[in-house]
Amino acid sequence: MNIKKVTLGFALAACISLMSFSCTPNSTAEDDSLYEQNIDILKIKVPANGIDILKVKVPKNG
């Protein structure tokens, strides 16, 4: 009997949490507009002999 109450409690908590999280607003269209940037590939200058990977500097935090 005690195991049934615990299982019922977990099931009820799972249902409540699923229902509360599914009601969050869907703003992915607004979020996607932040990442859409137009880059003109004609303005990117690449040397004729390619890029030497050993000379590429990567920031410490990135």
C-alpha cells in the first residue's frame, strides 16, 4: 500500500511538471532573429596560398 502511494505521488508530480513546462511561451522565432546575420562573403579576404592553421590565434576564453 505504501509503495502505491509513493508511485502515485511520483506520477502526479511528473504530470504536474510536464504540464507546467509545456505551457511556456514559444519564442524561438524571436531568438533565431538574434543569430541571423548577413555576412558578405566577398569581403572576406583569404590568401591565395590558403590559411596556415599554425598562425591562427584563438582567444583564451573562446
